[in-house]
Amino acid sequence: MTDHTSPPSDAHADTNEAADRSAQSADRPAREADRPITVLQVEPDARSAELLEAFATRLTERVRIRSVDRVAAAVDAVEEGVEVDGERVAVDCVVTEQRLPDGDGVGLTGRLREAGHEVPVVFHTTCPGEEREAAAFGAGADAYFEKGSERGRFDSILDRIRTLVDGERERETAAARATASPPRTSDSPRGTLRSEE
């Protein structure tokens, strides 16, 4: 018996490949939303450090907290990663107090930015005041929370951390895609792509 079916055309194969890529793209945001977030907490007060860790454990399985108490240890951890479950992983976000034994949170943020680290920085501090908050944002901080006993404070901090890290990951993914894509030229059917588009 002879097979009378025609072999798959290139157009059909291209359609299947495109469908596979679309399915992978659709799955990517869901996978990103499930990826663990490693937070480096820079906190000299052991009780405060324990509180953030306890709330993170209770409120979400996604956020893992590792703590240090000094600027120097924080810079090293961002540059070298931290140990989680026996392996070294990159720090996704820094949460810092303003007052630290060997400096301050503004100085830490400035050092990280000067070294080219774009990791989000969130202040969780006992130092209130608009001037200190402005100094933190001026150094490159992404969020500023005063410590307090208000209900929902840790929920807000953890929500902000997730939002910042997910946004940073999306930017990194988009940048990687843009680098991998060949630039469009005026000879291409879609024309020239301007940077504003």
C-alpha cells in the first residue's frame, strides 16, 4: 500500500514552530511569577531581622530572606550571591535599614549603584523624615518604608519587593530579546524601527 499523504510543507512547519513559541511565551509570565525571590536584608537589629523573615515565611513561599548586618557584608553578598539550600544564588532585592554599624543605607545604595548593580533597594527603617527619604531616593532606592506596628506593613513591603523584582526580570528578558533580535532595516518588510517605538 502506498502512502498518498503529502509531506508537511515548510509553511505548515513554520506555523507549528510559531505556535510553539507563542505557547512558550504564554507560559513564561506564569513561570516568572513562580520563580523564587532572594532578598538580602541589611539589618543590625536581630529582632527586626527575624520579623521580616517570619512574615515572609508566613505570607509567601516565593520570598527567601538572607540577612547581614553591615554595609561591607551586603556589598559582598550582592557581588558574590548568597547561599540558599546549599547553592549560591544571586540577590534579587536588598532591604536595608538606614543606620548600620559601618555606614548607612544611603551609602550602601550609592555604592551598589556606582558599582553598576541595578538590584532593587527597599528601605525599611527607623529613620523617619522627608529629608532622609529624599536622600535614599536620590541615591537610587526604589521604595522607603518606616518601621512601625501598623497592620499590613510587612504585606506592603513584600508586595513591593515582588513588584520590583518582577519588573526588573521583565526588563532583563526584554533586553535579552532585543539583543538577540536582528535590527530591522529599511529593506525589511516592516521598515525601520525607531527607538521611540
